[in-house]
Amino acid sequence: MRKLTGLMLLSLIMVAGCSQPDIRDTQGKGWRFDDLKGNWLVINYWATWCAPCIKEIPELIELDRNHADISVFGVNFDQPPPPEMARQIEKMKITFPVFAGDPYQRYGIEKPQVLPTTLIIAPDGVLKDVLVGPQTEASLLKSMGR
């Protein structure tokens, strides 16, 4: 009986220690924003019908590829069903994670209405900047003071 009680207690502790993700990406991976602290976080809103977005995506891919201390995520403005979302990500050749939901409320802003829009979150988890219009790797780094 003691062994069973100990196992139940251990199970309860393990479950309590596992926190739920704040958001999932289109691959099903869960993300906790607190776990992303310590890095710059770039969240880009895009759509396949947005010509400036199409031009900007390669810059975001390079930013993600070239800087280990910057985490880039996308948000498909249209939020289509999963099969269409996957097709659109492939069409845009996006290699960074794309959120399956929209985190705008977490940062106390209204859902962006102009595309592309990019949120710059400082390593402490605080929204530093909201950039409207197409960005380059250089302009994104400048927004981070680099």
C-alpha cells in the first residue's frame, strides 16, 4: 500500500510539474512563451495574397538561420484549416515555425489589420516594437538595437 501511495504521489507531482503550452504550431508542437524568454522573439503576420509578405519571408528565414538568439515565428493572417495551412506554408517556403493560433492578445495589442506586421519581443518577454510593412534582416536587427 505504501508503494502504491508513493507511486500515486510521484505521478501527481510529475503531472503538476508539466505545464500546458501557451500555443501550438502547425506541426503540433506546444510552445510556452516563458520558455522563449532569454531570446529575442519575432512574430510575423503574413498571407499568401500579400505581395510584401512574399518578398519579406526570405528575410525572416535568414534572420532565423543567422541568429541563434532570435526565435522567428509566423502567423498566417487567414488562419485556414490545417491542410490548407500546410499548403500555404509550403507555397511561401517558410522554414520557421508557424503558430496554429494567434498570440496577439498575449501582448496587449489588437489583431493586426495591415500586412505584413511584425512583433518584436525583447528577451524579457515584453513587446518592444510593432513594425508595419515589409522588413529586412537589417531593419529587424535595428529594431532590436543591434
